[in-house]
Amino acid sequence: MKKVIVISFTVLLLLSCKTKESLTYVDENGECYPTIESIDQMYTKRAETGLSYFWFNCEWVTHAQRDSLSLIENERIFEKLIQNYDHQ
């Protein structure tokens, strides 16, 4: 019985060390794209949740998340422009 437990633990330990393939592809220009596996996972998630997902900053996000992230990015750019204008 002890051997079965030790063998099971060893197998679980070895399986946990397995590396996962990346779900993104980065081209030579640094642009990030989803892999086929990533697209499949997105469709599965969409079927489960009923939400639409979009590729944004190397990950799948919902419409609301994308809008929030875009708003944050736009505010950051706007603040930077104001600072540059004030320094001139």
C-alpha cells in the first residue's frame, strides 16, 4: 500500500513539473497574437459565460474590461500630454 502511495505521489509530482505551451505568439516585431489553442479556449469560455471576448494587450478580455482598460490608457496618455504641454 505504501508503494502505491509513493508511486502516485511521484507521478503527480512529475506531472506538475510539465511546462505548458504558450497561448500567445509574438512575432519578430513584438506584436502579440493568440494561438489556435488560445482561440479554442476563448470560444469555450464564451459558450460557458455568454460574454463576447476581445484580444487586447495579449489576452482575452470582455467588452467591459476592454472599455475600462482603454479608458485607463487614454487617461494616462492625456495626462502625459498635459504634462508635456505645461513644461513648454
